[in-house]
Amino acid sequence: MNKLVVVTAILVAVVGCKKPAVEETESEAPVPVKVEAAETGSIRGVLHATGTITPAPDAELIVVAPEAARIAEIPKAEGDRVARGDVVVRFEIPSLQAEVQRQAAEVQRAQASLANAKANQVRQRQLFERGIAARKDVEDADRMVADAEAAVGQAEASRAAAITAASRTTVRATFNGVIAKRFHNPGDLVEAAASDPVLRVIDPRRLEVVASIPLAESSRVVVGASGWLKTGVPGSPDLALKVISRPAQVEPGTATIPVRLTFAGQPNLAAGTPVQVDIDAEQHTGVVIVPAAALVREGEETAVFVAMGDKATRVPVQIGLNDGDRLEITSGVKAGDMVIVDGQAGLPDNAKIMIETGEDEDAAEKPEAGAGKEGAAGKGGAAGKEGAAGKEDDAGKEEKK
């Protein structure tokens, strides 16, 4: 009976010690953001384009057979260097050698005819002086000499043309360069067509970039403008370029135009390499500029978030030039407005924000070491008291027994 009373008393005490639950309330937590002030300044537009590294127009030699021929010799392999005047290809074209011999025979025949005409001319003049020949015979002899001399000149010109044609069977390098591509080997039969090249020689010291610019942006390209080749290698600087030409006409139906850019220095790149280039375009001064990171796009609409107190206000804007890092704002934001550059992704309009100043947040006040020890000691003391109380209760129970 005494045990039942004790248990009932304990339950009543436990139920009486329970406190009412604290009412939970929801509060909107501010979003941490970073801001920068819109400013007035100058900005230059940049055209981004793809291009290909190619040799300069006078730094490339494509060897094509002068006519259908057999390759007799190719002394150099791909990657070999050649000097100006070195033989790079020798063709075997029997018809050209035969033509040289034929024209040489024509020259001999014409020279023999000229010698006979001159001898006849001398004889006719002697006969005329002796009164035997008529003046007409002398004039005919003079005309035959003139015709024979013209025939000799024509034969010699034909022989020279044949020799020139035959010399095309041997192709020599026109500049110091490198064998970039070898399409055939000795013994191959080739055609006299650009579609059947034999060898390609380039000068790797004279390279340029041919960039494809959209036709709609072509008016923004100016000869002499600066550009940069994006290496894409971490730690490697961009290579400086300069626009040297743009086409004077555009073929119907084309969507892009080729723009040539030359390197300011000596590039260590291979011809045919695809590259990304940036080209300076027009410049605007005295305009409102914000970091490009501040822009938010939703379909066709562009906007930025402006910090107003502890709220973020979404402001639609019209943008102008973009240099990759900064944007020109033509309407919607004025100089001095604090635009959000970090943390605005997915942010609703008029959201509550907390501007990060960049200071070390860990510099907040920390509990002192002594206070921690005292707290521990206090817990230990409480535990000790509870332990002591427990022992006293046990002793009381033993006495009752």
C-alpha cells in the first residue's frame, strides 16, 4: 500500500513539472548578397568570333603538276625545312622534253633558210651591179632575207617557251619554310588540277588568323582595330592581334565575312588550328556601367536587382555594349544605384536581403575560456548534488526498512 502511494506521488510530480510547448513562429530569413555601385564611364564593344590560323597569302606554296605527269622525285618529307631555291618536286613529262627538241630543230631549220637567203641576196646584188640581174630580183632577195630572219626569231621564241614549260617539271621553294603536307610519293601519276595537289609548303613565321564575322556585325569591324587570341590555357596570356583587312564585297547568300588579323609577335601555333578571338568594336563614353554579373535574363527580358535598404527591387533594364566583364545600361539604372552582383539568382522581387560587406564574419565575440570551465564545473556540481541527494534517499529507504 505504501509502495502504491509513492508511485502515484511520483507520477503526479512528473505531470505537474511538464511545461507548455513554446509557440513556433515563422520568420523570413534575409538572403546574403553582394552589391556594387553603378558608375559612369567608357566602354568598348567586343566582337567574339571563331577563326583559323592560316599562312599569309605570300607564305604558302601549293605545288600542282603543270600537266598530267609522273612524279620523279620528292626530296623532302613532312615537317622538313626547305630553303629558298631548294628542289621540292621533280616531274617527269616526256612531251615537254620532246617539244624542246622539236623547237630546237625548227630553229636550226630557220637559221639554214636564213643563210641561203643571205647567200642569194649577195649573188643577186652582184648580178645587178654587172647589169645581168634586174632590180626586181634584188628586191625579192632582200624580202626573202627579211622573212628568213623573222622565221628564225619566231623559232627561237618557240624554243624558249618550250624550255620554260619544260623547266616547270622542276619546282623549287620560293621562300624559307616547312613541308606542311605531302599528298603524293615518287612514281605517282598526278593531274594538272588544283584538286590533285602534290605538296604544300608554308612559312611558319608568317601566320595570321582568318575570323568569321556575322554579316550583321560586319560594320563594327574596322581595319587597324586591336584583337586578342584566347589561348584557353590557364596562366597563358592572350596573344595580341590587329585587323589588317576585311572583304570589299560579299558573295550572295553568305552569312559571314572573313576578316584577316595579323599577330603582333611570333606565335607558337600550327597552321589550321581553330581559335577563339575577340575584336575591339565601337566605344561609348559617359554611359552608365554595371558589372556583367548583375544581369538577370528571363526569356527576352533583361533586369537587375537594386538594393534598397534591406529589400531587393527587380528593375527591368535595356543594355548596350558588353565587353565581357561590364555592361552598358541605356535605361532602368542610374549611376550610384547599388546593384546586386552575387546572390540574385532566383531572388523574388522585394525579397529581404542582407548585404555582405566582405569583413570576416568569424570575428564575432566568442565565449571566454573561463566561462566554459565554470559552466562545466557548474554541471559537475549539479551532478554531484544530484548524486549526493540520491545517496541520501537510499539511506532513508534503508532506515525505513
